[in-house]
Amino acid sequence: MSLAELRREYTQSGLHERDLDRDPMRQFQRWLHEAMKTELPEANAMTLATVGTDGQPSTRTVLLKALDARGFSFFTNYDSRKGRELEANPRAAITFAWLQLERQVNIEGRVAKLTREESTAYFNLRPRGSRLGAWASQQSEIIASRDVLEARMAQLESRYPGDDIPPPPNWGGYLLVPARVEFWQGRPSRLHDRLLYCRQSDDSWTIQRLSP
């Protein structure tokens, strides 16, 4: 079968305005809970898009690690490519693709660093190896071989033999504060449901239906 012929028909029930919560964060929590309950692999995985100073967009998959009324939080090395791009242009987009449920959520907004206290609190929840890995990896930098990483990890194992490992100074969290949130539900004949929340100046939300 060729790529042009590769397709599936969507069969799930539709998405209706009457069923939506007026708050997109509560609606997202509902869908995330359903994805987790279905035991989808990495239900908190999201594609994060940022834009460099040259106008070139870049994407990668990261994990959502906190969710509250403010927005969506993830953690990374601030000196990574995405960190440098967010420093220059603090706007981003994220997409959650729950393909087994025939759903997507597309979110756009501004990004700001979390407080050091928030970043440290999450860092301390990570497994020991992940905490050491944050120190070992100069994320997005070119390295000669994997041996470089292995050698750094060995050094860090000796430096921090116990469980008391502080977060690196260039590592922490970001909060994406949404301005637009689109809920996408697959429907037959590619007539998908797309419901878009847009934040207003008074922090209320409008809901509009988009053509597929």
C-alpha cells in the first residue's frame, strides 16, 4: 500500500458545543483523564514547537509534568535549542495527539520560566538517574560520541554518591499560558469536529467551531 492510499476512517462519537466545559483547562483535564484511563502510552507526551531568531520553527516531543489553572508546565535544560529559542521568542505551540481516541488538542500561548522553587520541587521527584542525567547532558550540543556521556555520568556518580542531588543552575521548568486551545475529534468522511477556545482581554473564553 502506498502512502497516498494509507488512511483510516474515524468512527468515534462527535464533539458538541453543549458537552464542552466553558473553561478549556477543565475540558483538557477531562480529555487527559480519559486518555490516561484508557492507558494510552505516554498520554502526557506533547509536541512542542518553538521558533528561532531566523524564523525557522523546530519541534520535539516533551512530557507535560504539571497542569493547573495557569497552564501547562514542562522541564528542560535552559541552554538547549528550545530553551534558547524561548528566550528569544517566548511563544510556543504544543499538540497532544491521542490517536487511539481519534483526538488532538492544539494549544498556543506565551511561555515563562517557572520559579526556582517550583523547578526544584519537581526535580526532587525525578529518579536519581534522571537527576544525574540532567547534569551530564549539555542538551543540543554536539558531542564526539556516547562515550562522552558515559564518562560524565561516571564522574557524577562519584560526585553525588547519595540521593542529595541539586538541580543544575541551567535546568528548570516553563509554563505555557494558553491563548488558544483547539479540541479536535475525528469524524467520518474527514468532517472532523474542531472547537476553538480563544482567550479574551478579561480572561474569559469564546468558543467557536472551525471547519475541518
